[in-house]
Amino acid sequence: MDQELVQYLDGRFQTLDQRFNTIDQRFDRIEQRLDAHDQRFNTIDQRFDRIEQQLDAHDQRFESMDQRLPSFDQRFDQVNERIDDRFEEVKRHTGVLVEGLRHDIQLVAEGLAMHIQVQHAQEREYFDRKFEDTHALIRTSYDHLQQQQDQLRQNDDELRQRVDRLERKGQA
């Protein structure tokens, strides 16, 4: 294989490796962002667990107070409703964030796919042109070698004819 072609292909492959490394780094950053969101969700879950534990403790206290003070029951139901509303609000907000992330990831994936397709088409076109150029060079070289071979055969035939004439003169 031609050394220049090998060097060229090595350069192209290095460029592609660098591009893929850049894409990998972008995916790593996205993963880090997703991990950060996971940590935030875990923190929210822990807070909800603590709130839930606190609510359970309050429920027990409320049951004992329920017998003595029915009015407390109404007040705590209102508090529970507010907490549930806040929980639903946080849940909706979290859903919106997740959908936004899904959309962002989909856009990144579509952009990457589009980039890969365009790059593939460009590289395919480039290599097709290079193939045609190489094919033309080989064809030209082949034709030149064929002409040289024909000329050598013709020279060989002429030389044999001379040798035959000389041998005939020498025998005569």
C-alpha cells in the first residue's frame, strides 16, 4: 500500500477518533448532568421520606389528640392538603424537568445522527473521488507499461529478423 495513502488514512482515522472522543466527552458531561439530577431527586426523595416519617409521627399524635380535641383534626387535615398540593407541585415540576431532559437528549442524539450521516456522505464522496483518481493513475500506468511492452516486443522481433538475416548471409 502506498505510504502516503497510509499516512493520509491514519490522519483521517485520528481525526475521526478525536471527533468520537469529543462526542464521548459530551455524553460524559450529559451523564454527569443526569447524575446531578439523580442526586437532586434522591435528596428530594429523602426529604419526602423525612416529611412522611414526620407526618406518620404527627398522625399518631393526632389520633391521641383526636379524642380530646376534634378541632385539631380539621387543622391538620388542612396542613396535610397543603403538603399534598406541594408534593404534587414538586412532582409536576420534576416531570417537566425530566421531559425537558428527554427532549434535550433526543435533540443531541438527532444532531449526532445528522452529523454522522453528513460526515459519512462527505467521506464517501471524498473516497470515491480518490478511488477514481487512483484508478485513472493505475490505468494510465498500465497503458504506458503496455506500450513499453509492445515496443519491446517489436524491438525483439526486429532484432530476431536481423539475426536471422545475418545467419542466412553467414550460411550463404
